[in-house]
Amino acid sequence: WFDQGKITFYMHAATEAAADKFRRRVGNNYANSEIFAVEDGYAFPVIDSDEYVAGAWLEMEKIPYYPIRHHNSEGFETDPYGEITSEMLSLDDSTVVTQVVFRPAKQSWTEGDRFKHNSVDELAHALRQGTSVGWLNPRTRPASEKDKQAAKTIEQQRGQQAFHVNIRVLAASSEKDEAEARARGVAGMFRKYYNATTEQGLDDNPIWHRKERKRAERLRQFLYRMRDREWIDRRMIMTVDELAGVAHIPNAEIETPKIDWRYTQRGDRLPSDGSQHQSDESPVDGQTPAVPEKTAVTTDGSPREQEGFDGI
């Protein structure tokens, strides 16, 4: 999150077993890494009662069998994570939070419902059969090369470990326009994950209502959910590769100013796939700071009473 003029990254594990696995994973993948729990402070930025709040949540444009863009599919010229953190920069007295909560999906997530015939294999087969077009005189349009490539990409989802995901963005500021601009801007940056082959992307949905009272009520509920790291079924499932793109340990490619690198030292011993590491325990939200060689991972261990909500 961005708070008090700095961007910091936090990882919260739902159980001590999940936290222990995360420690071991980071220790195995990052040389000379150090992991420590946050014992004091707030588990969520303090939102003052006189601040304006804006928020948004993300959802997939299509069913999750169609993957979003990631480093093994189309790739990126630069890490899109850096553009998200850059968009989070705001006034020093403002707060911006990007939260990713995820939990494991069943190994059978690609099998679908046997009565609905909606597995990845059946979807891929349908794509290869072409598309029915026309109303008065319907005909079948042969599958295009793009359809065939999409079918191949979808089939590769079979057997992949995956996670149910929630992505939320919250901004608070003494200035209404600033809060709305930051929430809208950060949420909009997730469009960078659009996959041109599968035509899968992430849509942002602002927390809004035409009546001010109901809008405030919805924002209050949204803030509570973020504070409690509540998971909601958005029918958004991502494989490890997809999730690694939206929630990973920041690397040296991210040049966003005001990131808190206090506990890191530069070196040349970062593994080649280090920036793609993901913990497979959940729900987990937030991320952890890291640059080559020396890694300081902050895990949120502060008590529930200090979650820092003062109302809207």
C-alpha cells in the first residue's frame, strides 16, 4: 500500500503453517533472505473519518479457462507491476491500497460440470469446430488460426495448479478528486494483462451508487472486506503463472520512487525465476519487498484490534 508518502508491501498468511511454508519457499529461492513478522503497528492503513474514499474490484471478462496475459504467454516488455505501483503514488497525506487475496482451487477446476459439458477440453474442441454466425440463415464459420491458438492455450490449463482470486483497490484522501483518480487509475492499470489470443482481460468495477447514502454504505462495506481480507467468489481463477503476474515479490525492474527498500541490499544472486515466485497457501493478500540478494519479507502479525479503521 501507499501510506504516509511511502509504498510498502505486506504478505499475510491465513495460518502459521502457510506462513512457515512461505518462509521456506523464500529462503530456498532467495539467497541470504531474511523473513520476519510485523509485531506492531496497524494491519491496515488508518482511514480518518473526514477523508474521501473510492474503491474498485476486478473481474475477468470471460470464464477463467481463458488465461490472462502473463510472462509465459505473450510476455511483457516491462513488468506491469511497476506501472501499478507508479499509479499508486499520491499526495503524502493520501492512502492507496492494492489487495490480492487468493485461495487454492480444486485440482479438478478445469473439468467443469459433467452435465453441462463445460470442461476445458470441450471448450477447446468447440473452438476448433468454428463459430455459428447469422440469424435468418445461420452457417458455420471455419475456425481461424486465432481460434486454434486459443484452443491450444486453453488446453494447457488442464492440470495446472490454480487459485480463486480477489483483487481490490482502495484510495482515501482529503481531496475527493484525488481519491477517485487514484482508485480509477490503479484499477485501470490491470488492463495491461489483456491476452490478445484468448481475448481474456480484467475489468474494473467501481464501488458506486447514484444515491450518496447508499454509495457511502457500499464503500464502508468494501472497506471492511479489505480490512478483514474477506474472500468473495468472483468466479475468477488464475494459474500460478497468471497469479504471479499480479502478485509477486517486487524485483529490480520496478523503478517506482518512494518504495520502502530499507531492509534490502543489492547483489547479483537473485535466481532467474525469482520474480515469479508465489506462495501456494492462502488466502494471501499483498506482496513482499525484495531486490536482488538481500530480501526482507514482512508478514503481517499485528493483532486484530489494531486494524486501523476509524470510520468514513
